Amino acid sequence: MTVKVDFEECLKDSPRFRADIELVQSDVSELETRLEKLVKQCQAMLDAGRVYCQNSKNFVGGLRDLVQPCSGDKTVQECLEKFSKKLTVILEAQGEVIETTQKAVKMKLQNFVKEDVRRFKDVRKEFERSSENLEGALARNAQAPRGKQHEVDEASNALLNARKAFRSEALDYVLEINVIEAKKKTDILMAMLSMMEAQAQFFQHGHQSLSELDEYRRKLTDEHTQFVLNAAREKRDMEQKHAAIKKKDVSYDDSIMDFNADAANGIAMEGYLYKRASNAFKTWSRRWFSIQKNQLVYQKKFKDQPTVVVEDLRLCTVKPSSENERRFCFEVVSPSKCCLLQADSERQQQAWISAVQNSIASAFQERREDPHSPRQRCSSVSVGSLGGGGGGGGIDPENEGCKALEVIQAIAGNRQCCDCGEPGPDWASINLGITLCIVCSGIHRSLGVHFSKVRSLTLDSWEPELIKLMCELGNTVINRIYEARIDEITIKKPHPSSPRGDKESWIKSKYVEKKFIQKLPETGRNPPLRRSSGRRNRATIQEQNVRPPLKPKPNRATLPRVTGLSPSDLVQKNNTSFHKDEDEEQEDLSGLHPGALLYRSAALQNFPVMADALAHGADVNWVNVAEESSTPLIQAVSGNALAACEFLLQNGANVNQADSNGRGPLHHATILGHTGLVCLFLKRGADYNAKDKNDKDPVTIALDNANADIVTLLRIAKMNKEMREMDGAFGQSGDETYHDIFRDFSHMASNNPEKLKRRSADPKS
């Protein structure tokens, strides 16, 4: 530590000492003034820095908010996100610099002024007081008379005490001078070093963060240059087009309006018309009218839901109106109302009249291509024609119990209980597709319906789609899945005479704990999915031994389907389901996880693989986000797979789960014209009022597609629900005609599906 004032000079109290301390006092006073000013300036800088940081953060927040309206432009969106993120990092580092400056500079220097300088001043006051006392003692000692010994002694003692006190205070003062001199150096240097270290880290961190964007900034600069060139080129083209259009006559009277019944967007004609209100004031309003789906609709704004003026153009006529004072008027007359419209010119009036007439003709043409009315179709579906004695191979509803027992027990392995082997089982688990003895059925029932749904083969009624489902599976198929590792397990399978406790333990281990299924991951464990020769051109990926991705949603033309099979045909099909056919190719989906496997096998209607996927924990409502959030149930609908849909529904599939377009299974079945599936979903509680993203419910879709059978089913279901709600208080169960018609359609869909084929091409919805 550098000695500013010498202690020996302090004891001498020489003029040099007095000069030194005066210089020190002047320096400390100047230092105090400068430090106080610096502390105020530092505080102002910190306040300004915090305001700057806050405003900068607000600006960066504005950049992030700008991302939303620019979401359609990937380049701008990516630029805003990357730059705002880096600016946020830099601002956070700048905030740290401000906090460091607050602690290292402002607080350090402020403490030096308030504590060290104040202590120096206090010691200086004590020194000055003792110095004054010494001066007074020296003066009294000099003035003491020689003849008065007591005054001399008193003056001498006072001088001695004053000199001792002065020397003590002088030594303390010198020490404080030297201490504050050293403290001044260390505090100022430490404050400056801390501040500059924080600044260096801030700029290094900022440089590093921005350097990470060098490549992106170069790329963005190149893109910006290209954007400028493209914008200049587009501006030139637009100016040329603008100049060319200005030369034309674009008056409304000469506008060309063409009727196009086959327009891609389904709108045959559109344009502005005046419409007279039906109220007492008869006001006229200008609206945007269009002809679409054989309907005349209008809307005020683009996002408004269209208002239907004429629901079915086949039921109306159109004619010019000369009775009104306004010009260019025409009427669209339907049985329920008359709508008076006005065009802008005579040419537009004639164009709209011709468009409505052409739409009426087109609607009747589509109707003629549909040979059977809903009433004729429903009346032709008689119970007798669907009976077992006819050529259709159907099942007589009056003998459903006997037929169900006979047909289901004919499946491979079904003549013995699936779990204990007792012969002649007359119970079944409809979601597993197996037959059970009465003891095992009771154990299955105790598991809960989320594991097994038990039904009697002789006492309960059996819907045809359930029988068809049971024929697709069977004990042999299910045991290949749930007992795949039985040879590796020490637990013995129970036999018919085993105690109930043994059977219960076995069934819980088999279906609840799933101890015997093949564990995942496993390759080659699934039976290959068969593909018809029409799909061979899609098999090149298999030849390269690459895991197949999920395919686009298959259409009805590419999916294998089972139609028009009698129960005996179903038995034969099930018993030979694992034999390879020379005319078929195989699709190995063993690499897929259970949810995707269920999704794909539902599309291909491979029931053993569907059951295997569920056994391995597949979510029956698994959503494939890559294919419009489609589900296994929607995939089964695409292939018109009645039994596959029934299988998924029995295993907990949500009949109202919609895809990304807002369309549930009922929507898809209606669009594709799968009448049997519409019947099935309505029986299983599908919401016929649900609307898709186009705000269309199944009834509207069926009307658009002119599918009379589906319209009939939907309206009967709605009327039956209303009847049940109205008569429910009196214990009524609804209209029996509803049950008869639905039963007829169910039998037809299961046994004679060719009778439910669409009469015309599927329209676009």
C-alpha cells in the first residue's frame, strides 16, 4: 500500500505535514464531488438502458405478433421467427449488463462516497479538534508565570495531555488518509473491471448469436434479390394486363354469363341479382345468387352460410315477370313459394332463365339414371326374399338363433370352447369373435364389456352383420394371436373338467394380462396382407425390402371386398384365409406399430391382423394425421367393409369421430353411397345431424348425391327418434316400421350387397 503521509512527520507536526494533509483534504473533497456526479450519471444511464431494453422487448414482441398475419408466407414467417429469437437473446444479455453495472459500478462507488469518505471526514474533525486543543495548551503553557509554580504545573499537565490526544488523533488521521487512498484505487479499478468484463461478455455473446445466422442471412439476401427481380417482372406484367383490360368495355350490361353444369366447384351459374322480400314492405335487396347441387341459393357476404331459395329445382319452374314495374324481372315458382328476382340487363335475365331451365333438365336426367325409388327399393326388400330358402343365401330373421349357432359353429375351431375346449359351445364373445361354453362365458362377462361382450348363440337375436363378423374370425384365428407363445409358458391350458378357478386364471392371463401373445417389436409375426393383381404395380417398395409407409386412403376400386357371400361361402373363406393364392400378392406390414397396423389392415379388411393389432394395444380410434386425421373405422368405410366396421364398433370405435374435414364415418358412407354402412351406423347411434367443414350433414349430402335409399334411412331414423322422445313417457319403443326397414337393409347389406350399389357415379362433395 502506498503511504501518502508519513507517520513520523505526523508526530513532528511539521509544516510539511500540515501541507500534506491540506493537499489530501483537497483531493478527497474533489474526489467526493466527482464520484457523486458519476453515480448520478450512472443511475441515469441505467434508467435509460432499462427503458431501451423494455422498448426493444416490445419491438421484438411486435415482430413475433407479425408472424400470425404472415403465416401464409413461409419465408417471411421463418425470417421473423429466427430474428426475433436472436434479438430476444441479445436483449436478455443486455439486461444482464445493466444489472452488473448497477452492482459493480453504482453501488460500489456510492458505498465509497457514503461510507469511506464520510469516515474520513469524521476522523478529520477529531484531528482538527485535537489540533486546536494542542494550540490552546501550548499558549497557556507559554503564558504561565515563573513565580506561580501551581500554574506552571497545571499548564504543563494540560500541555502533556493535549499533546498525547493530538498525536493519537493525528496517527488515526494519517492512517485513514492512507487507507482511503488505497481504497480509492481498489474500488474504482474493481468497478471498471467488472463493468468492462460484462460489456465484453455481452458483445461476445451477441457476436456469437448473430454469427449463427450468417448462412441464413446470406441465403435470405439471395432470396430477397430474387424477390425484387420477380416483383419488378410481375409489376410490369400487371401493368401491361391492366392497360390491356382498360382498353376493353367492361360494362355490366355486356358481361358474359355461361351455364356450366359440370363445373369443377359444383356451381353451375352465379352472379348478382335483386331479390324482392316476401314481407309486407316488399323491399329489394342485392344478393349473390348461385345454382349448385340442383339448388338455387344466395348469400350476402362470402363467409355467410348460403340461404336456400329452392331446395330441389325439379319441383319448380321459371318464367319472365312482366307484371312488375321493374325491368328484367323473372320468377322462380315452387310448390311452397314464389321468388321474384331481377337481373341487371335483359341479356342477364335470359341467361339466368336458361340456367335455371338447364338445371331443372339436368336434375331430371340424373333422376332418370336412378331406376328405383326409395319406396320401391324398401318394399322389394321383403323378409321372404332374404330368407334361407332363397338363392341369396340369407338368414331368416325368425330362425336367427338356430342359423347363428349353425353358421358360427361351422367356422374352424368353433365347435369347441375357445378357452377350455368343451364341445358344443353355445355362447360367443362378439368383439373377440370366438365361441365359449357357459362357464367360460360367465368368466368373460365378469371381465367387463371393455374386454369381452358375451351373447348367447341360441337365446339372443343376431343381426346379420354380427354373424358376418363372427364368420371372419373364429377360435382358431384368435388363438393363434392370444396363445402364440403358449409353448413357451409353463401355465397349462384348462380342459373342460378343470375347476372354475383354473379357467378364470387362464382367461384373465390370456385376455387381460395378455401373457401369451407375441411380444413387440417382432418382424414377420403378422400374416401378410394380401393384395389383388390390380395392386401389383404398387409393390416395388416391397421388392426393395423397405418398410412400406402408410398409403393414401384406398378407394373402392383398389380394396378387396367380400360381397354376396352366403354363410357357407363365409365359412369356406374363413377356413382358407391363411392359404396363399397364386394370383395374389402379399403386403408385409409387420414393421408398423399397432395403431398404424390396425389402420392399414382395416383398409385391406384383414380381420386376423386387425385382431392382432388390437391384442397388442392398438387404439381403435387411432388417428392418422398424415391422411386427414382418418381413423381405422373410416378406412373400413372406404372399402365398404361392413363386417370390419362392425368389428371396430364392437371393440369401442367411436361412430362419431370425425376427420380433419369434420366428416365422421356416417358422412363418408353417405358420400360413397354405402347404404348398408349407413344403416349400420344409424343403428349404432351415429349423429345424423353432425355437419362437416362445408356445413353439410349426411341428409344434405345424400340429397346432393340423389341417393334415395340413404335419404330414406336418415329421415326414418330422425322420425323414429322424434317418435321415441314424444312417446317415451308412455313406454313406447318407437315406430316398428323403422325396425323392419332397418332389419331388411341389414340383411340385404350382409347377404345381397350388390342390390345396394349406387345407381350413378359418386358426386364430389
